[in-house]
Amino acid sequence: MKKILITEFMEQDSVDSISEVFEVIYDPSLHENIESLESQIELVDAVIVRNKTQLNESLLLKAKNLKFVGRLGVGLDNIDTNFCLDNNIFVQPATGMNADSVAEYVIACTLSLLKNIPTSHSGTSTGQWPRTSIKSRELGGKTLGLLGFGVIGKKVSRLAQIFGANVIAYDPFVESSDAENLGVSLTSQEELFNLSDVITIHLPLTIETRDLMNLSSFKKMKKNPIIINSSRGSIVNENDLLIAYKEKFISGFALDVYESEPVKESFYNEITSSMNCILTPHTSGVTVESNIRVSQFIADKTIKFLE
Ligand SMILES: NC(=O)c1ccc[n+]([C@@H]2O[C@H](COP(=O)([O-])OP(=O)(O)OC[C@H]3O[C@@H](n4cnc5c(N)ncnc54)[C@H](O)[C@@H]3O)[C@@H](O)[C@H]2O)c1
């Protein structure tokens, strides 16, 4: 009977659906125990991971029977995909399954930061009653710029348009007619920096996108935008982001992902309650609903592949 190893949290109903067909070893904390992981992975046909299990070359070399990797999420940074390609191991991400959660997160942060909710809350809850000192804005009529117009970028555009935002996007790999059909204009990166009141990042982390948002890009932003990053941490230079906020090149920021995770002390020590910012612990894609969708999608793909 084929063997499946699951090294991180997966919804129990989905684990059960695989167990009906194959032998399953489910240990949600196995990613913490490298020695045990190395010995267990030797005999399995498939492994299912989230983002904590490092499927690097040295671990994959031990997995002599491995044919399938299921990723309970989208980013593949923790998987040596080149090794998998060269060794006929199929890698299946849960593409699109948490996109609605991320898109809602982006809109929640956009509205919250335009309305200065973080500082309004901290002022009110400490008795300052900042009724006239804090300016609140509407999303309607603003320009929202998307860096990356893939699955999540498209979902964000649809939600932002409902609020009356004008949506533009920078993505050289998308046909302009595809964007226009969704009411979105493709622009250059410079133009997007010039025009946007809100800039939200939906890119993969690559050599081109690493450090894309640095002081020189923040200085090009004409409308003191709000910056939202729910994609991958190292796309935004965290030091430069803090400088850009202090120098008022930007008017707020929301980060769900960081250069290193958990977020560095040297970064969060700089955050105060008087800043218009929101920090979350890489949870924008994680909701009760998306966990169920992601787990069942990977369970179905695993069964189909091995059958
Ligand atoms: N925080 C979370 O919990 C969470 C959840 C899901 C996805 N993500 C991340 O969000 C990001 C976007 O996810 P997605 O599902 O929309 O991906 P996607 O692949 O559908 O879209 C990415 C888009 O970026 C474009 N792109 C690639 N390189 C580019 C470049 N140099 N300049 C401009 N555009 C470029 C591609 O053409 C593509 O359209 C990924 O990094 C993913 O890992 C994070």
C-alpha cells in the first residue's frame, strides 16, 4: 500500500479521506524533528507539507520512493523545486485555494489604513479622543496599484472596484486585453508609483522582485500611498520602509510577511502605537474556510496522482 507522510497541520477530515485509500503517517510537529523526518521520509510515496518543512536537497536525497509533494499553501520557497523536477517528483501547490482570504485581508487593511483605524483605536483606547486630529479617507475614487496581476491581484481588483477604486496594475507577463476585460489598466512600474494612493504587492519572490520596494522606489511615489505586502517578505526592504514612513513618502503600511519570520526584533521594536500600520504573522491566507479548501484540494490531488 502506498504511504503518505504529512509533516504539518492538515484538516482532520482531509487526512481521513486519504487514509481511506492509502497508509497515512500524520504528525503535525514532525517538521521540528529533522532526525525523525529524515528516517520517515525514506519509505514514503508522497509527502504533504505547509511552509515550515524544509524540503531541501539533503532531505530529498533520502526520499528514495518520493513521487509527489503536496504543498498546503502556494509559495514554494521551502521546496527545492529544481531537485524535484530533475528527479521526477511532482510538486502540487494549493493554487488559488487561499486567494479569497488574502484578497479580503488586502481590502480590510486598505480600508483600515485609509481611515487611520490603528491610530484612532490607540488614541481612543488611551483616553485621547482624537476626533479632529486624525484624518480619514475613502477608497472610492482612489487609485489602487497592484504589483503583480495573478490570481490574488485579480481578486483584489474585483473587490476594490466594488468600493469605487480605479485599479491599475504592473505585470509584464499579462496581456493588456486580459486586464482591460477586468476593467484594469496595465501601467509601467514608474507610472504605478506615480499614480497610486494604495500599492499592494502580489508577486513571487525572485531575483527581479527581491528588494523591489526600497528607498529609491518609495521616493518615486507621488501620492504618499499606503503600502500592503501579503506576498513575500524580502520584496520590501524593511529598513527603507521605516525610513519612508518617517520621511512621509508613504502614509501607512500593512505587512503580513517579513524578511525573516518570525519578524526581527530590530524591526518590531521600531513600531509604535502612534503609527498608521498593521502587522500580522503571515496569516492573511489562513482562515477557517481556506484551511478546509486547501486541505481538501491537496488530499484530492494526492489521491488522484497516486491512483
Ligand atoms: N501571505 C500569505 O498567506 C499568502 C497566501 C497566498 C499567496 N501568497 C503569496 O502571494 C503572491 C501572489 O500569489 P498569486 O497566487 O497571486 O500568484 P500568481 O502566480 O497567480 O501571480 C503572480 C503574478 O506576478 C507576476 N510577476 C512575476 N514576476 C513579476 C515581476 N518581476 N514584475 C511584475 N510582475 C511579476 C506574474 O506574471 C503573475 O501574474 C505569491 O508570492 C504567493 O506566495 C501569500
